[in-house]
Amino acid sequence: MKSAADVALRWLQKTAQATLVFAMVASCAENELGDDPFAPGVDPDGEAVDEITVGNRLMVAGEYELAMDSFTRAALTGKPSMKSRWAIAS
């Protein structure tokens, strides 16, 4: 029967081997991010985002200050979403 120390040593060896294999595979992967450390820019021709939906999602995530900014942008653009139109109508 194997002792607890033998089992622990075997587990440690297997874990080290798996970590080494993972590191080797990860080092061979191609870097898709490029060399630019900054986030991608804004696409001015991109699809518009409903700021009220964004604000609601931020509220659920607990990001209240960002949600307030999103709701403010929605109010300043003056383009209510279809959901907000239904909410106002009911």
C-alpha cells in the first residue's frame, strides 16, 4: 500500500508535468493582440448602441456611475429606444 507521502509526490509530479506541457503549448501560440498596448479605437461608422440598454446592464453589474453616464448620454442624444418608448406609453 502506498503511503500518503508517495501519493502526494506522485500528484505533485503529474501537476508539474501538466503545467509544463500547458506552458509549452501556450508559448507556441500566435500573438493575436499585436504590439500595440492600447485598446482599439472607436469606429465612427459602427452600429449605434442603445444607451438605455447599456445603462440597465451596467446597473445590473453594479457599475452605477458608468450607468449614470450612459443614461445621461441617452438623455442628451434625445433618441429614446423602442423599449423606453413602450415604458413611457404604459
